[in-house]
Amino acid sequence: METCVYAAPQLHTKGMFPDVYSNVVHGTVTRSTVCSPCRRACLFLINFTAALYCIEMKKFFFLPLFWLAYASCCYAYSANDFLHEMDEPGLCALTFDDGPSRFTGHLLDMMAAEDVKATFFVLGENVLHFSAMVIRQRNEGHEVASHGWSHPNLGRASKERVRSEIMQTNAVLEQLGIKPKFFRPPYGSFTPYVETVTNEHGMEIALWTHDSRDWKRLPKSYAAIAPCQRAEHRHGVFLFHDIHERTVNDFPRIVRELRASGCRRFVTLSEYMEHMKKPKEIPAPQLYVCHMREYCLPAHAAHVNALTSQRHIAHEQNAMMHATLDATSVHN
């Protein structure tokens, strides 16, 4: 399999850890975090200056701390960065955020013509204005999921705001007979509390693996969104926005280029997860770097705790062995 850990926000759910979590169904990859080039350059200069000062003052024992801080900021991975495989090659999940909008109807027409199924992460306030469009999405075999009510940054929101955003959206969707399985926090920003409230309402947090960045401009090539995959192994969750007319009008090119690059079938997020195999873990050193970051999630903490427990058991066994040897030497 030819795939890689991506340097863009990625999909996250807890279900990849059935041995760790008992109340989940499925799961997939999370996002990894890297600094922007500008921030990385600034951090490098700061650390380089600090290193020169330490050398000048002959305080060499501080040097590793500066470079560790730099590495933990720029190259640390968040909680569940995993490589994942599919039991059916060429599965791709298209997801559209922030809708529905006045362009969504045209998008659904083209999806029907292309035999494409997708997942729509809708905003509650937009559902009020386009409720018929949401019902159409469901009736035509697409998946409707929650994107909150008004698109705030829940990573910085109060607990009351978090609950309100999730509960209001679920309430309006349930009035339409839709019970969402997934919640995508705006900007991909969330805290452990956001995850807790999401799970309380029977949903899993789901991000993405490939970001089209269509909110900024349309890509020159949609195949280039996932450059580290071979065509025969193409898969992933692609992020778009159906509030942008240019994105909707470009949908035929999206499908054409992704199919040419290896996407054989476009499915909903639920179906995509049903075809996922157990992931491969990232190397242990990255796990430890990740654990230093404040937003590492419980799944990763569980893995680190398991490793810690193994080291503790080994330490106890080693201590018992030395105690036995000491007792033997005294007896002799």
C-alpha cells in the first residue's frame, strides 16, 4: 500500500480503537499538525538565537530543550495520526460543508447524473431556510451530518455555546426525520469537551483527509490534493463547500479528475468507514511528541498510558530480579 501521513487536517473518530473505546462504531484517520512556513521560520530564528546564547554562556544542557520545543511545535502529530487501508480500492467520500445554499440544488442534479453519493455537513441556521433541500439530500441517498448552528470556532467557545451549537442543529434535523451520525466542528477546531458533547448526542467527530481549499481558490488539479497516493490506492475524505458557486459549477471537473486519478466509487462517509481496515500506528517517537501537545485526545493518551504501563511492569520485574540476586548473594 502506498499512502502517507498527511500534512493537512484529517478525519478523526474514536472508532479505530475498539480495544480502547467500547461505545463507538467505526473510525479512521485524524489530522496531523504542522506549522506554517512563516511560523516555522520565526521559531527557527528564535531557537537558533537562544542556542547561540547558550553556547556563548557555556550552558550546553539547555540546548536540547530549545530544539525539542521547536520539534514539538512544528512536527508533532495530533492524537490519532494513522495510516489506514480500505478493503475496497478506489473508495472516495466527497463531503460538503456550510450548506445548504441556493447552489445545492444544482449540485444534487449533477450528482444524480454522475451517480455520486456524498455527505453534507449542514449548518443549522441554513437548514431553517433550505429544509426542503436537506430532505432531498436524504431522499436521494446522500448522508446529512451536523456542522453546528452558526459556524463558530468551538475550540475557543464556552461550554454553553458548544452545547447550544450541537443541540440546536440536532433538534432542527430531527424535526426533518434526520438523526446525524457525524459532527464536523467548524475549522476542524475542537476540544475534549466538544468531543464529549458530540458523543453524548450519539455522534462522532469527523474531519477530512484531503482539503480542496476551495474557499480560497479552486485547485489547478484535484488529483494533486492527495499527492502521496498511487492511483490504485486512491481513497480518502475530500472537503468542499457547497456555498461557493464556483465549487458547484466545477463539480464535473472534480469528479472527472478524481476518477482519472483512481477514485472508482464515490460513497457517503458512513459507507466509507464500513470499508476501512484496522489502521497502522505511527512510530512511537511521534506518539511521545504528540503526547506533549495540549490538544492530544484520549485515544492517544490511552496508547501512551498502555506503553507507560508496559514500562512500569518491566521496571518492577527488573527490580524483583535484582532483589532476588541480592538475596542470593547474601545467602551465599
